Amino acid sequence: MATPSTPYILVIGSLNMDLVTHTPRIPVGGETLLAHTYGFHTGAGGKGANQAVAIARLGGNAVKCAMVGMVGDDTFGRELKGGLEKEGIDVSRVGVEEGKSSGVAVILIEDSGQNRILVSPGANFSLRSSHLPIPTPNHTASPSMIVLQHEIPLPIISYAIQVFSTRPSTTLVLLNPAPAVSPATLLEHNISLSNVDFFVPNEIEAGITYSGIAESVTTVSSATEIAKSFLVERGVRKAVIITLGGQGVVVAYYDEEGIILTEHVPAQKVNVVDTTAAGDTFIGGFATSYVEGRGVMESVRRGVEAAARTVQKKGAQLSIPTRKELGWE
């Protein structure tokens, strides 16, 4: 674990084995389509694990990372947990569920770089509140930030947000609502965005979380308005960051005087090969930069820089750059 002087981030989330196929295009209903001859490979993934790897690589020696999650008692589970250990991630709270398979994600990647992902949660949905650490009055032993996604049971997300957002805890809460659920579902599980410091959806997730309509965020302008609404109407504490793929990132945040500011950061122009882990890498870059003491916008720009490097390579965790590769040392 991190020393008292080193910030650390606790990722509470999913670990999946990715089964990836590269294809010219997605087949329509009832159609059989031959993928590329180089088209299939497996790799470690899961949004939680991807974000943990991004934090570990982009944090380097400046920020440490721990993971809370579940894998199955199978070959995939052993590979997933072992892979995180090799990255220097504390996996002491990654449990093994007997009789359950590890999570699996079936990923189809088109020549354009766009992807479609279908997740079978497996052991991820065996995660229980007892697996989570409890914040202590000794703030140096508590995480600087927790990072959550929606690939684990919603009651666990609700519990974690409530525990870590309540005093005396000083831990920051970052929620990446993927896959997205409706406002009614959030309410049903007592998940209040007013207990979240950083809310980081993509455009689809922002639309579903705000109104239940996926297509409601399609432009920089509409993303900006909804980002501000999440601050004003839903009570997000510090910043709403909506990732827009090729259009970049829209940010709405409170400055030091409590005034809402907005900004659009364009995506870097690069050769896009695979977007699978772009959002997870962005979150890793943002989170590590922020807990190091950088401001919201500098942290966002570093996240964009890291994500631009990721999309130029195939694979999820394989494509995530290191701090040294980006010249952040």
C-alpha cells in the first residue's frame, strides 16, 4: 500500500477477460460475417481493472493503486488477478468466488475503430459490501479517491459512495456510470450524485443518466448544457466531465469561488485503431493528475493526452501507456 506521503486511489469495480474480434463491420441480424484472419485475441479487461491499470501506469511512483473486486475460481480469474499484481496494484481485496466463472466481455471492433461490447458479469456480481475497506479517522490510511463504475452490483456502488462521501472521510468520489442506468434506477438504489465529486460519463451515458434517452447528447453544445445541469440540478460536487470520442471532452466545474465554468477540450488528431480502453485511460490520467495536486482542467488535458495514445494501439490494457511514455516523469 502507499506510504503516508503518497496518495493512493482505490478502484472498486469489475475484472473481465476480453474476447476480442476485429471485423470489417458489424453483421446485421441473421447474417454470418467472416472476421479478419488476424481477428481474434483474448486480453485482460473490465472497466474497473482497466482503470486500475491506467492509474498504476500513469501514476508511476507518484500515485499508488489498490483494487476491490471479484474473480471466479478459474483460469481467467487467476490470469486477471495475477496481471494486476504484475502492474504493482494491491489486490489483497480482489476475492475469488468458488463455483462462479470470471466476468467475460465479448468485444467486436470495426475497421473504423468503433467497438461494441457485451458483458457477462460472472463473479463480478458476487462482490459484497464486506469486501470494502472502511474509512478511518487516520486520513493517511484512507484513499485519496475512489473510482467506481456500473459493472458491479448497484447496491455496492450505493454503499461505497455513502461510506466514502460521509465525514470524517475526506476521500474524493469519482463515478463513471458505465453501463448507464436511468435516473429512476439510480433513485431506486439510493445513488445520489450529490455525494459524487467527479461524474465522468460518455455522451451516451450522460443522456441515459440525465433523461433516460441515449441520443439526448449529440453535440458539444448539448453536452455542455447537460454537464452544467448535472452540477446545478443533480448536485455533483466538483466537476462533470463528458467524453465525446472524436469530439473531445466537455467539462463543467466549480472554480475556487463557487462559480460554474465550462470548457471544451478537443480530441487530439491521431490514427485511431481501437477505442476500447480510451475512456478508462482518460479516467486514469485525470484521477492520478488530480490527486497529485493538479487542477481540474490540467488533469482533463492530461487524461485526453493519455487516451489519444491508447487509441493508436489494439487491445484494452495492452494499449494503456505508462507515465514514462508520455513524458510525465
